[in-house]
Amino acid sequence: MKYQARIFITLRPSVLDPAGTAVQSALKQMDYHVDSVRIGKYVEIALEAKDDAEATQKLDEAADKLLANPVIEDYRFEFTQVV
């Protein structure tokens, strides 16, 4: 089966986010008063797997070993089967 996955990678809440702080500051200077900004990554992957369980296992492994740094980042993903 073919799947389309979306992976969202964010810094853990305890990790400082200098890029987010810079964007927040710029937004405030532009008169957009926001409480906080966190910068993350978004990845789309097309993959093949025999079933949902295998797709989950492959995506979890890819995110944990390559796409995210598990020491400072969290990730979540969602996927759908495509025809």
C-alpha cells in the first residue's frame, strides 16, 4: 500500500528557541502582539508499507533516527493511504 505522511517536528518545551524569540520580537515590532513563537520543521514523505502498523513503524524509525533529534525535539506524524 502507498501512504502519504506528514511529520511535524518541534523543539521540546524545555529547550530555548532563539529563532522563535527573534520572530516573536519582529512580530511585536510589526504590531502583532503574540504571546510566544516556536519554530519547527515539517516533512512530507510518500512511502510504501504492507499495512498501517508497518507504516507507523517505518515513520517512527525515520523520525527518531534521522529527521528529529530526540534529545531536544519531539515529533508527531499523521498519514493516509493513497490510491
